[in-house]
Amino acid sequence: MCRRSKAGSGTMNEFALGFSVAALAKGVFVTILITFGASLVAIAFGLVIGLIRVSPRRPLRWFGIAYIEFFRGTSMLVQLYWWFFVLPIFGVTMSPWTVAILGVGMNVSGYGAELVRAAIQGVERGQYEASTALNFPRLVMMRRIILPQAIRAMLPAWGNLLIELLKGTSLIFFITITELTTAAKLAADATGNYLLFFAIALFGYYLIARLLITPIVRWLERRFSRGFVRELPI
Amino acid sequence: MSEPMVRFENVTKRYGALTVLDELNLDIERNEKVSIIGPSGSGKTTVLRMLMTLEKINDGVIWVEGEPMTHEQKNGAMVPASDRHLRRVRGKVGMVFQHFNLFPHMTALQNCMEAPVSVLGLPKGEAEERSAELLDMVGLGDKKGHYPIQLSGGQKQRVAIARALAMRPKVMLFDEVTSALDPELVGEVLNVIRQLGSEHDLTMLMVTHQMGFAKEFSDRVCFFYGGKIAEQGPPDKLFNEPDNERTRQFLSAVLEAG
């Protein structure tokens, strides 16, 4: 009886461990996918809202301010709850994945829009004056002259923001998605090995940031640095 | 006599309580070369910036080739110009700045090509040909692929001149274009301007501290003082026997400084 129970618990542990590792791998995958999708949303919306925020048209500017104030000024988790639990009351029902990507992405885009605005306003006045003197329409000036310079200036801050976004994705646990943190917690609960699984979670986030986000931002920084420095940075 | 290329009619510019230009009246004839001199704060740079529409004016009208630039005529009344009208008239004017304002993320050639392609809608090949020709003309045929950071101040300013010319303006404005240059680089930029003046049909209006160049190059020199033209005339007259006491004082101070 004693032997059987021992053997049983051994099997149980191995089973839990194997199951947990598979779940953990899936959690990593989910976190990466949501981070990727939400980053695209954050970048696209951040750029558009940031541009709107500096528009010469007052109603557009006001819309930009309201957007930023809302998404930056209220809790991300409460926003996710609204998307997931409140909107269905009004007949708008979205899958957890859609909510995760849009909800996290739009929350972060509020901060991103401010980065975009600061970078656009930071481009030297002389660049705007030269563009006026060459008769550029405003949108062409933005696209060809101002944004390429502004993007270079805003990239390091975007690097920070996207790493923040990655870590913020753990909140999607509350809308039923098992991502990295949740998978680590479940695995730790099932096996009792809290040290191991939370160590894995800790390094997991670090590695995703270091291996996926940082290299992309660095690569973009190099790309947009042409002409600003005599030698491209390493 | 034909209508002037540019006419400032009672143009006033104020910054808050400060009146920078006080009812300026100034006609510039086609192909005329006019230099504007004067102490700092006299409003001379503001004249160019208003004509380039970088500053709004508070009163008066600016005319380009007989057409109001700052206003347009609607049902017989003068109303402030729409963006479309402004862009059409502004196309006749080009400007070179004290601090070059080249686009740092583009090569010399791209700096010159960008506006002809994306503003005038020229095919890339044609814009490139035009730009290359102009860079050759300013003596930078071998620097087409260089970024601004790889060029000296004098070279940057010559690219800026080529860039403005690529839009085929009728009026060129030069705003203290040699003031930010090391002394030994001033000559190469002035030579390009000199060559422009002699080989092209261009109306040129320049704010300058290079009295020697203004004297040799201009058809007319305007001395600004306190937001008004205190004295104007042919360079020989203005530099050698000015009528106005202010002009005399300014010239002796400037010439003394070398």
C-alpha cells in the first residue's frame, strides 16, 4: 500500500511535470503571439493618433487628446473587462484573442501616441520651414521629411514601451487566456515546484524581450540612422 | 513699365506689442538683385520670411507677379488666401536659409529630387537629371551620394541652393546664407550666387552682412532700420555717399569691424 502510493505519486508527478511543460510551452507561444499582435495594433494606432494629435484641425486634435486620455488614463485590466464583459451587453461580442490583441494594443497605443507626438514636435523647426519653402503639402511633408526623422528619435522609447506591453500581456489571464504567467502558476501549483516554474517565467519574459523585441528595435534604429551619423552604430 | 515681380503694399508685421515691420512698401522688378542690410532687429529677415509665407502678416498685401499672395479675390473682395492659392503662388518663390536646413536622412541628390518628384510630380528620371545638372552647376557633381553630415558648411549651402533651384522658382530669397560658414568657405557660396545672377533670369532678394558682395552684386541696396526702409538706392550711392545719418552710422560700424 505504502509502495503503491509512492509509485503512484511518482507517476502523478511525472505526469504533472510533462503536462505542465507542454502547457508552459503553449503559454510562451500564446504570449509571443499576443505580444506580436498587440504591438502591431499599438504601433499602427499610436502613429495615427499621434499624427492626429498634432493636426492643424482642432476637432481632430481634440479627438486625439480624448483617445490618449482614455486609454492612458484608465486601468488596462478594467479596459479588458469592458471589452470582454461589458460590450457583449450592447451586443458586441469578441473572442478572447481579439479582445486581448485589441485591448492590450489600444491601451499601449495611448502611450505610443504621445511618443509619436513628442518626436514629431522634436524635429527641428528648420525642417518644417524648408518643407514649406519647397511647397510640400502637409501630409507629404510628414511622410517624406518629418516622420523618417521622428521615427529615429522615438525608437528607443518604443523599445521600452513594447517590453512593457509584453509584460502587460499577463493580464489577459483574466479574460480566460492561459499565457506564460498563468501556465507557470498552474505548473507550479500542480507540481509544487514554485522555485523552478517562476524562475522559468522570470527568464521567459526576459528572453522574449531580449531575443525578439530588442533586436528588431536595434535593426530599425540602424536603418533610420542613415545620414545622422558618419558611421552606423553597432 | 511692367508690373513688379514682387510688391509689398503697406505690409505690417507685429509680434504682440512689438511692430517688426511698419507699413512696408517695396517693389522688386523682374530679374532685379536687391540686397537688404541693417542692424539686427530691424526686420530685414522678416521681409524674406513673409514672402516665403513662413510668417503671417498682420496688415497689407504681398503681390507676386501682379497676383496677391497673402489674399485672394473672391466676388471682388480680398479675403485671406486659401491653402491651395497659397501653394500655387508660393511655387514661384524659393529660399535658402542661414542654417541650410538640408534633409539629414537624404543624400545631396535626394535632397534636390524630393520636392520635384513629390510636389511637382516629375518622373524620377527627369527629376534626377535636373538635380544632377544643378549639383554639377554648384560644383558638387562628385558629392551626389553624400549625406549632409559628410559635407562641409559651404558644400551644404550649395546643395541647399541647388535644391531650391530644382523647383524652378522665379524669385530666390537668400537669408544670411554665409553667416553660419567658416570664413574660408564664404567665397565658394558667393561665387555660386554670383554665377546664378549672371547666367539665369532670376529675381534675387538677399539679406546679407557681406557688404563687399552686396556692393558688387546688387542693383539696389535697402537699408532697414526700426521696421522701415530708412534708405535705399544703387550700391555706389548708398555705400559711398549715404543721405541718412543712420545708414552712415551703421556702415561705419560694420566696415570698422571688417
